[in-house]
Amino acid sequence: MTVTRRAVLGAAGAGGLVTAGAAFQAPGAWAREADAEERGQGRAVIGRARGDRLHVVSFNIRMDAGAAPGTPDSWTDRRPVLARFLARERPTVLGVQEALYHQVKQVDADLPKGYDWIGLGREGGGRGEFMGIYYDADRLEPLDFDHFWLSDTPNVIGSASWGNSVIRMTTWVRFLDRRTEREFIHVNTHFDHQSENARQRSAALVAERVAGFGADVPVVLTGDFNTPAGTSESYRLLVTDGGLVDTWDAGRRVTRDWGTFPGYEDPVPGGDRIDWVLAGGPVEVLRVAINTYRENGRYPSDHAPVQAEIRLG
């Protein structure tokens, strides 16, 4: 379906979100195949974008907390699984959350040849976690980028003012797709995990900034929002009132509706989706996935990546 802010606001006013009629199919052969793929077998769930399509991925890769090798949280053990996931799925743009500077560089080294990245530590420079955006540099050209902090002083590096003890920020990049000569903006963020007030204020600020790009500019918003899709106030501010579309409700689902925070445990069908890919402006959403990829029980992160295949209108 085609996503436009006008269409979304009209649908919201009519009592619901815009959804695609064939967004979810009953389990069958496709579901069994997706199950196998999510466990590290078979083909990519979405894979490298072809033609005029773009493959957008949001992934909280979990910070390197120094966990011992052999434990589920060990970055040493998770890193090669993440590298093989990325080599298989080949996103056009990838928004990561929680990445420390050494992880940012390692993911860059592990991605297939031809990728680059833009980001900044939330405490400034290489300090703190990055909301880094990786992109297929053979296809995309960054035209502009910036960062802002989720606070009353969004242009002040490292600022926090809404009750959150952790600094939170957003990175965005305006890209030119050389293949189609079209432009779009990728926004990547991470909302607070403790303060509901901070999450709501963050949602309002991000919605305002996205609206400032203009209704005719295609936008994708990736992030760990630390609050459930569909029921939370942050979701309402961004989607129901904010004019963005939840791609999970707009494209053909090629995986089950897994919760996106399995915490290294078995994924839960119908669990909370706290990681989203939202879209605004002239964007057509084609396929969507919540990928529980693992190898011999080893996950690349405590979160599951969220994927969307789109086409710019």
C-alpha cells in the first residue's frame, strides 16, 4: 500500500489505522519456511533489495556489557552471528541502537563490502551508545545528516531533561537513491526504558521533527521505542496522531507476529512489539518481518530485528 500522511490522518479520523487487506496470511507453507529461516536455515527472510525497492532494518544490537564468552549476552559470541545475519539480509539502510563505538566499527568491518555509516555517541564524539545508520554506499548517497537529543534542549549534546537518567538521542540522514534518483530521510532513535514521561515527550519531539521535513518527503523511522506498538501513548503520538504508518500493519507479513524483545529466550508469538519501523510521506510498504534469526540457539542480540521492504512513491 502507499503511505501518505493525508491518507493516514483520514483513516485515523475514520476510526482506525491504515492497513493492507492481505497484511497477514494464515499459517501454511510460507510460515513453515519462515520458521526455518528465522532459525538460521534456508534463504533470507527479505534479503537484498532489487530494482527500485529498499530494505530497511531496525536492530537494537545490545551493547557490549562485557559478558563472559559462552553466556547468551557475550558480544564475542554474538558478533559473528550478527555478521552472518547482515550478510544474508543485506539491508539497504540499517538503524542500530545501543552500539558502543567499538561495536560500531566492528559492525562496519563485518558488513559486506560497499557499506558505510553515520553516527555520533550520545554523550558526544565516540562516548556512549550510537544510533548509527549504516547504508549501501554503492546505491545511496548521503546528502545531509544531523543529530538531536531527546530533551528540552535538543541541540545540546548529552542533554536529558524529562526524568530519564540515561541520555537519549536521534540521528537522521537524507539520502539520494542513485538507482531511482529519489530522495528519502532515515531517522533512527532509542526512547528511554524507565521514564514514561520521557518516552511521550520524545515521541512528540520526533513527530515534530519528522513533520518538519515536509509531507512530500519519504521518511522511514527506525528505533527501539521501549513501549508497545498499538497501545502506548508514544505510538499514538507518532502514528495515530502523528501521521506515520506502522509498516507492520501496512505490508505483507512474511514472519509471525513475534515480540521483539525475546531476551535470548524463545520468541513469543503475539508478544509486545517495542521495536518499530514507521514510514511517512510517499512510501509503499511491500513486505515486513520480525526476524528471530539464531544459530544453534545463539541470538545476535536480546532484541529481534524488524525489517521492511519499501518502494519510494
